[in-house]
Amino acid sequence: MAEQSKTKTKTKTMETVHSPLLTYFSMISLLTLCPPFVILLWYTMTHADGSILQAFSYLKHHGLQGFISIWPKPSATACKIIAVYAAFEAALQLLLPGKSVQGPISPAGNRPLYKANGVAAYLVTLLTYLALWWFGIFNPTIVYDHLGEIYSALIFGSFVFCIFLYIKGHLAPSSTDSGSSGNIIIDFYWGMELYPRIGEHFDIKVFTNCRFGMMSWAVLALTYCIKQYEENGKVADSMLVNTTLMLVYVTKFFWWEAGYWNTMDIAHDRAGFYICWGCLVWVPSVYTSPGMYLVNHPVTLGTQLALFILVAGILCIYINYDCDRQRQEFRRTNGKCLVWGRAPSKIEATYTTSTGETKRSLLLTSGWWGLARHFHYVPEILSAFFWTVPALFHHFLPYFYVIFLTILLFDRAKRDDDRCRSKYGKYWKLYCDKVPYRIIPGVY
């Protein structure tokens, strides 16, 4: 969609669209179940041979005390690693030069300004990490060896951080895009502020989502690869495929970071447990889990199969990128561009703001966006499958991320459709008539 204007001057109390899959009670369940699951995932991958049955058998015989005994305590080493990493990424976010980029106009009429230096931060981070290892200053295997302690420290530290965000939202909101639902659980889970900042320049969601969460994905992917090399004297082709595809995907993310600031995560979801704790804990643990499994389970794929998986994964990542690029170009040119060599098909829609103003939007209905309203989720899910499939099918758990991502994106597509239906009314119906499938062309 390319919008001429989205200005709204009246602040809404709660802009979040609540998913039918996340009721009040499921919020409480996620708040209580996510932290133990992260520890169980780490324990199963690193101490139970990746076997859910083996981990379940241990817990069945030892009960709650057994679970308490496997929960690692946050060590001083783990806390130091997290603190140094967080400080380093925060410094890069603040100090590296970058082009100023405006985000979308918020529901309250604010337009956040960002500094697009994600690619520079990404390159500096990875080169610094590899240089520290190469010159013997810091061995990344230390991160793997203390991984459980790191996750444990992140679990508790990120809860404290989310409490800080909740208090800040009440006492010192950064903008008028803030407010309470009147329910402490909902406010803590979904967040109080849309664009919380420390000072004028340090955007908290950019830090949690991009510079801590997504950056840690790349750092841990390298860590797992180096750990296998240090242990075995070589890196299996399965690990090379997994690591390469993950790094290509994260590289694509930072190349496209300015576009990410227009997505639901940044422009619509507030800074609460759902987004911030998820990026600080869930991304480093769950998103990297296929590589975590491969460290101690090297698989030899053979050159032909390895290349096939690698090429297929890169192709999916490219299509995912091209979907976003196509929409960005359509927005940037106000529909005056070529889509697959032709003038784009579009719907001119109008909507009414909270102040009664009538605004105009363009809805793209050709190219990738003519196949399905959220077709870009298909190559994203397939990308995750291709960097997981090097683990083959000996155990189910390495595929948890693929399953989780599928559920997450299908739910997100439903939430986005509900939001657009409420915003555009009859024009959204016209759009859905022209692009009838939500995600999978011809199926759903």
C-alpha cells in the first residue's frame, strides 16, 4: 500500500489489534510458559541429544525438582557477556553514521525519525567477533559453553526490562502514541508505548528488535559454527548450509532494515513483553535452535544435496526480499513504477481518520502482491525450513522454529487483515475480491 497521508491528531488509548488466538488467559499462559520452554529447549538440544522423549523421561522421573536442577543459574560470566554485547550494540546504534529515515505516520500523528546504520552495525559486529576469535582475544566457544546461563540471565533480565517499559509508559511516555487499556496484564504484555525512546535518539524497539535480537541471531549462528570447528577440527556441510542461510537471511534483514520500520512489529505493535521480551530472549534461543542442535549432531549431506538446499534457501530469501522491495518501490513512487515489467494494478482507497479527515491510499494488487495478500510469508517459512532441513529428520525439536514461525505468520496475517478491514471498509472488500487468498495462492 502507498499512502498519500495518514495523519491522525487524536491519540487512541490502545492501537493494538488483539488476536483471537491470544485471549486474556493465553497471555498469562505465555508469560509463565515461555521462560521454562526456553530452558527446556536449550537442555534438550545440548544435554538430551535433541530428543524430546529423553528430556520428558528425565522430567517424568525427577519431577519439579529435576526441572529446577537443570535450570542454570545466571552466572557472572553470562552477565558480563550480555552486558558487553548490549553496550557494544547500543554504542553502534548511537555512534555509527547513517541516513535519516522517517517512519510511517503514527495513529497519533507522530512521525518517528530513525538513523539507518543497521548494515554498518552488522558488519562491524561480525568482523569484530571474528577478529576477536582469530587473534585469540576471545573464544566464541565460551558463549556456547555458558549458553544456558546466558538464556537464564536474559529471561530474568528481560522481565525486569519489560517492567521498566511498563513503568516508563505510565510515568514518562516518549510520545502521545501511548496509553493504558486499564488492565495491568494487557498493558504489560502488549506494551504501553508505540515508540519508546531514551532521550531523543535512542529508540528502544530498534535496539531490542534489530540490534539485540536480530544481531544475536547472526552472532550465535557463527558461534555454533566455530564451536563445531573447535570440537571436531572441521565444520560439517550441514552446519555450513545452516549458518550460511541464516547469515544470508539476517544480512537481508539489515539491508532492508528501513523497510522493517514500516511493518506491524514497529508501526503497530507496542513495546511490551510480546515484542521486547520476545526479541531479547525468544529470538536468540528459538530462532537459532537448528544450529544449536547441529553443534553436537554433525550431518554429512554430500555436495549435491548441500548445494541443492543452499540454492533453494537463497532463492526463497531472495523472493522474500523482492516482495518487500516491490511494495516499497510502489509506495515510494506513489504507484508510478513497473511491477514485473508492467504498470501496477491497484485499488484507490479512501479512509476516514479519527478526526474525520478523508485520506487516500493505494492498494497494490499485482506482482507478488497479486498472488496473495501476504504471499511474502510463504518464502519466509520455506527459508526457515531450508536452514533447518540439514538436521534431517532424526528428531522433531529442530523443526519447532518452522512450526512456530508458521503459526506466528498466519496469525499476523489475520491480525493485519482485521486491521485493514476496519480501516478501509468497502475498499478492503474490493481488494480481497481481487486478491482472494490470504497467504498461499489457490489454497488459503
